[in-house]
Amino acid sequence: EAGVVQSPRYKIIEKKQPVAFWCNPISGHNTLYWYRQNLGQGPELLIRYENEEAVDDSQLPKDRFSAERLKGVDSTLKIQPAELGDSAVYLCASSADNEQFFGPGTRLTVL
Amino acid sequence: GQNIDQPTEMTATEGAIVQINCTYQTSGFNGLFWYQQHAGEAPTFLSYNVLDGLEEKGRFSSFLSRSKGYSYLLLKELQMKDSASYLCAAPHRGSTLGRLYFGRGTQLTVWP
């Protein structure tokens, strides 16, 4: 069974530029999560989807971050414009029950 | 929210046993997770405890005491490949499908 797929794996951009990350969850997993992980820290949730509905986006910085999951499968997370402090690993996860399965993440470096 | 605390770093030698502790304060407790994360890779699920006591899975065991707000991960017969960060995590308001609150992770280094 294929795991959670994310792309790109690495992204380097200059500040004020836009950037987008893509996630394809495990087939059949209705719940999808975007986490951000800073160096030496645990992941922190940005947004959670149940099918196509964002049910928890309280930690998403909505002035510059946006996300969508139009057909309840793939999801895209966007940052516009990026700031230096956005440098982190962006993890996507999906679940059908208790266990959350994580993708490999996108490592973003903002210069 | 949740307050999850675990040591930042631990070291041990091959073949040894190591115990990684985690203390938590949660609202609406519904279990505690342990994840393993190798450098540059995704966290992978190790265990989920919802009842008090010890659960064993091969070389890895996880313990939970709900009354004390305490859990530990026990790794036996350590191997070099066990060098990784070990993350303790609790669900938000008791919903295992909701957000997970992660500790900052314990970086374990196994020496030959």
C-alpha cells in the first residue's frame, strides 16, 4: 500500500515569494492534516480536514497561509508571501482511525 | 491545550536498555502516542496507550499511568538503527482523529 506522498521534498525560495506544497493521502483516509515542524521541535498542527471540510484551522496563520482539499483527496498548502520564519518542514498526515500516517515532508528554506 | 514534557537528549550503548519518559497535562484524555522519527524522515507510529499498564511490542514497550500523567517508552537490546528522535503525543480534547499535541522529542543516540 502506498503511503502519504508529498512534493516537492525540498524547496528553497527568497522571502516574499509564494510557495505551494502538495499532499496525496493514503487511499480511503478521510482525515488529512498539515503540520509544521521546526528544527528540534515536535510537529504542530496547522489545519485538519475531514473530507473536503476544514474542521480545525485555528493554528493556521490566515494572513499568509491557505489550504484546500477540493475533492476530499489531495490537498495543497500555500504560503504567500513567505517570510524567513516560515523555514521548517511541512508534514502531511492522514488517518482513518487512531493512527496518523505521515508523509516524508517538504523542507522549506526561505532566504 | 496540552502540556507535554520529555527530555531533549539521551545516549546509550548498543545492547543496552533505555527508558524515555514523558509527562503530560491534557484536557479530555484519550490515550498517548509514541512516534519514532529518524533525521530527515517522517514520524512513524510506535505505540498507542489508552489504558494503564505496560504494552509490549518486540523490543519496544510503552507504559502509561493516567493518574500520574506519565508515560515511558522502553527500548531493549538497543541497535544503532534506534538512533532517532522519539516523540510523545496526546490527542486534543480526547479526540484521536483530531490534532495531536507533540512533545519536542527526545533525541536518542546509540553508540557502538
